[in-house]
Amino acid sequence: MIELDWTVFLQITNYLVLVFLLNMVLFRPIRGAIKARQAKMGAFETDIASLGEKNSELQNSIQTEVLAAKKSGIGKRDMLKQEGSTMEATLIDSTKKDLEGEWSRTEQKIKEDMAAARQALQPQAQVFASELATKIMGREMA
């Protein structure tokens, strides 16, 4: 059986002193380090949350700017297309006018050349007709 004597009280005292010393030397610093770590983790979580919100805001602003840039680009592209179409139509019209002018000058020159050729050949036409009739009939025409 267990005997209760002065060593039991000494062991209990020893145990209590050891618990007190361990609490002072080991457990309190560890608990303090854990609390400090939890405080840092809480601060980090808060920073992460605020950075996440900033990231979302920046992404939204970037998307807004990209959409605005796309709209601006599309507007400029359409404006340039319209300017190009206008310039194309103007160029085609001026080319048509130049071509029509050149065509009319060429046609006029051909008519003048034909008139000059007719005038040059008119006196000889009677001679040619008479020679042709002579050849066809086989006798000379009067």
C-alpha cells in the first residue's frame, strides 16, 4: 500500500515548483510567440484582403480603359475607312473625268484625221472610181 510521509509533500511541492518554472520559462514565451504569430497572420490576412480589393479595382479600371480604347480604336478605324472610301470615290471620279476628257480628245482627233483623209482622198476618189469601173467592166468608161 501507499504510505504518506514527508516525501509525498516534497514531490507535490517539487511538482508545483516545476510547473511554475516551466510556465515562466517555457509556456508563457511560447504562448506569447503564438499570440504574436496570430496577430501577424491577422495583419497579413487584412493586407491580403485589401490587396485583393485593390487588385479587383485595378482590373476593373483596366477593363474599363481597354473597352474605352477599343471603342476609340473602332471609331478611328471607321473614320479612316470612311475617309478612305471618300478619297477612293474622289480618285475614281477624277480618273473617270480625266479618262472621259482623254477619250473625247482622242475621238476628236480621230474625226479630224478622218476629215483630213476624206479631203485628201476626195479629189482622187473620182479617179479611183473610174479605174475600178474600167477594171470591172473591162473597158474604159467615159
